[in-house]
Amino acid sequence: MSTKNKKGSSFEEIQSAVIDILEGAPAWIILTHVKPDGDTLGSGSALYSLGASLGKKVFWGGVDPFPRGYFFLPEAGSYIPGIDPGELLHREGGAAIILDTSTEDRSLPGVRALSEKFPVINIDHHGDNELFGSLNWIDPAASSVGEMVWSLLSFWKKDYPLKTAEGLYTAIVTDSGNFTFSSTGEKTHRAAANLLSRGVAPERIEDLLRSNRSLPSLHLWGRAFERAEIHSSFAGVTWLFRKDFAETGSAPSETEFLVNELLTLRGISFAAFLVEEEDAVRASLRSKGDISAVEIAKAFGGGGHLNAAGCKIPLPLESAKDTLVELLEKINALRAAPSR
Ligand SMILES: [Mn+2]
């Protein structure tokens, strides 16, 4: 197993450098990615609780509003939508910590420029991370940033509050697909076991996460399920129009995990969920077996992990879907060809 990051330092060296910055900084400015998910929010909430317990001035936020489904996170109430990290770093000093964010585009504008003047710690598990921090800790083998932050705190030998443990557990359980995705390792389970020993109640988190659905979002998912199609016998595809959100009264954030349902179709090893946005279509892609979701995302200028990726297709929804289906047919033809 490699312990080197892209800059050639071992994880222990990077973790020590992260700890030095966090210990020395009077203020922590924690940043989550666009369309925030359970990993970025759970890890962010966890670090917020830790910083507060250490007497730091802590701020956290991101580009987008806080999604309703995660209001239960201990520090949800302190999240600042549209946070201005530049203004905070100038005013408070300290360091910024960017979580689960592979590209500058997915963070707040100007973050890369800030890293020339201030400590900006980039913690991520996407292999295609653009290393835009002043310190970059990238571990593509980790199931989640939650797992990485857990290992950081274990290495640090810091005691931390239950709120931190709950945030980390939420991050890990959501980003590992309840410990089922291929990125789930022994360390993922060790992290979870340790968090349980610190008082996390898994059934409580599960109940907050899943039994937390709004009726409009159930109607929204129904529309997507009704349209679902199978292409080239291996791909499940569905989509939502902007009007579906308006007509059902759902928020854009209420589609997290929808794409995973397509992968439960018998014989299906690739899933694509398309959402019409103002000027493009946002595609969430999932895969298993020999299909690479990230390769398909890259064909449209996107990125992500082997089995979970995304991209933006600058076309009307129908054309975006047709273009994707054509690509899937080509992939299917290549797979069907006898190997030699
Ligand atoms: Mn993640």
C-alpha cells in the first residue's frame, strides 16, 4: 500500500504538518464543496466541534445552502452559506480547511489564490484532486474524508467530543454506501468501531439520515423511477427536469442517493442520473464491476472516483441523454468484442 502523496511525503509527515497548522491557527475556516453531501458536511461538522472544543474561533460554510436532509448534524446551525474565506482569513488569521473537494471549481471562487498567502489545507480522497491547497493530503484509498479525519485524530491522539464522532460517522456511513462500496476497507470498519466505542449510536444516525424524507421528495423520486430506462443491457438511466422540482415542491439537494437505486436493477453495472439545470445537465454516475464511472465522466470533462463520478453536459436534457446513450452503446460494443 502506498503511503506517499503526490508531493512525495508520507501520510504521517502530511498529518503532522496538518496538525501543526491546526494547533497554531487561532481560527479555523472550514469549507465544504458545492452540492454538499454527507461526507463534506459530516467531516465539516466534526472539525467544527473539535475546533470549538479546543477554543478556536471556528467558521464553516460553502457555496450552497445547507441541505435539509443534514439538519440533524450537530453544527448545522453554524454553517454559513456563501461564506467568504478571504475576508475571514484576512480578519481572523488562521487557516482554511477544504474537505472532499477535488477541484477549485467545486469550492469557493479564489481559493487557490488564497493558498499563496494563507495556510489552506486540502483534505480529499478523489484521485484527480487538483492540489490547490498550500498543503494537500490526498488519499484515494480512503472510503471518505470522514475516514481520513478520523485517522488524523487518532494519529494526533486528541480526545474529541461526541459531536465530532457523530459527524465523522455520518461522513463515513454515507460516503461508503453503508459500508458496501468497493472503497470500504478494514480501516473504514475500524474507524466505525472506534466511533461506536466513543458513544455514536448507529441506529440513531441511520434513523436521522433515512427516516428524514419529505413527501415532495418521495414524489420527485417517483418521477425519476417512472422514467428509468435500461440501455445496452448494462446501464440504468433516468432524469429529472427543472419543472419536476417546482411541481413537486422539492429542493435540488433532495436527489442525493437517487442514482444508487438504479444500480439495484438486475444485471445493471452502470447508472446515470441526469438533472436539468439552468444552462446544462448535471450527471451523477455510478458503476460496479469492470465499468469505470470516472472514465465516462471524463469523456464529458467531469471527474470523480472509479465507481462514483459526475460531470456537466452543456446540452438540453434530451440531447445530453442521447449523447450519453451513444457513448454507452460504443462501450457496450467494445465490451462485447472478443478479447485477444
Ligand atoms: Mn467524499
